[in-house]
Amino acid sequence: MSGNSNAIYNLALHYDIKKNYKYAINYYLIAIEKGNLNAIYNLALYYDDVEKDYTNAVKYYLMAIKKVIQMQCLNWHFIIIIKK
């Protein structure tokens, strides 16, 4: 599926709010493939709060943490370049 990760994430969120988890998970995974941090975090919350599947919850929490660290490193890289 092509498209904007934020639009796909919003579709996942719509299904999540409606408690249509089958579609929510599907669209969260598509958004995750496109690098959407919010989708990663919300999928972790789903596994933690709804499914009580702590193995998958931890998997997606760690994925979200890794993504944040990558984003911060990229930000620092640009700051260093700008200051040179």
C-alpha cells in the first residue's frame, strides 16, 4: 500500500477507537513499515492494554525507543552540521 504514513496511522487510530482491532492492527503495521513512530507506540499499547500480550508489547515499546533514539541522533547530527 502506498500513501502517507500519517494518513495510514490516522486510519488505524480510527479503527482502534471503534475497537475494530483487526483493521487497526493491519493499518498500524503498514504505518510502522513506513516509519510512523505513533503507530509503533499505539501498537505497543494495544498489546499491553487490550491483548495483555506483554512479549509483543515489549517488542513494540523497544522498537519505539529505538526509533526515538535514531531521531535524536539525526537531530544532533544536523545541529552539529549547522554550527560548523
